[in-house]
Amino acid sequence: MSIDPLLTLLSQKARYTHEELADLLSLTESEVVSRVAEYEANGTIIGYQTVIDPDLSGNTDVSAFIEVKLTPERDGGFDRMAMRIAKFDQVESCYLISGGYDLNVVVVGRDLREVASFVSEKLSTIQGVVSTATHFKLKTYKQNGFLYEVERQEGRLTVSP
């Protein structure tokens, strides 16, 4: 089953007007409004988000990718523990992953100490958390399908071998 073209367009640019979507999809505006409302009501569309360049916005928060190894729960596997971890305010994203760890948890804090404190005082103390490995984000090149400008053109010197 392929994804609805309406959902594809909204995932690429949530700020399309209903009129623009109708034109792009050869639908009426009322059909678009109805389908979007249905997707929102049934939980297919769970939210809308703007991707912001932290360098240009002045955001100095620190992000970390934390690999978490868990002991699965009887009759619940990883789901209950993952949801418990995901509910922390510091957690931006939480994914079940393959490989040597079970979860990849994206955490945001004001600084390195705040993230370290979250890992040592909250995450690592949860019964069933076996180990963690924390990796701090240094630079973003692409996020949610949006490519960041890698080199700012002003004042760059040419580098040659």
C-alpha cells in the first residue's frame, strides 16, 4: 500500500493552503479539507512542525543521541519501557532500533551537564536499563528532509590542495 499523495505533500511542506493542495492533487478544496480533518481525527496526522536552523535562531541547546540497552519486560517487550522513557520532557524522540542497543533516544538540554544529569539521574536509574552510550550532536546537515546550508558564502576563502 502506498502513502496518500496528500500526506506526502503535507510531510514535505505543512504550510500548503487547502487551495494549493487541491490544485496539486486535482481535487476540490472541500475534499482536501475533509481528508485532512479525517487524518487529524483518526491520528494519521499527529502534528505539524517547523524545522528551525539553530545557528540562525540563536538556539544554544545541546542535543544527544543516547543508545539504550534494555532488559525486555515479560508480556510487554520494550514497549512499556520505551513509552516511560519517551514521556520525559527532555526526550525529543525515542526509537526502537536494531543492532547492539534497543532504543535510540534523542535528548535536548541547555548544556552538556543537563544532558549528563538526565542520563545519570533519570534514564540510567530506570529498572531494566542495562546500559547507555551517549553521543552529542555537533552539527546538523539535514533534518526532517530539509538540507541546511552547509557553507555560508560570506567571507569564505578558497581552499586548494
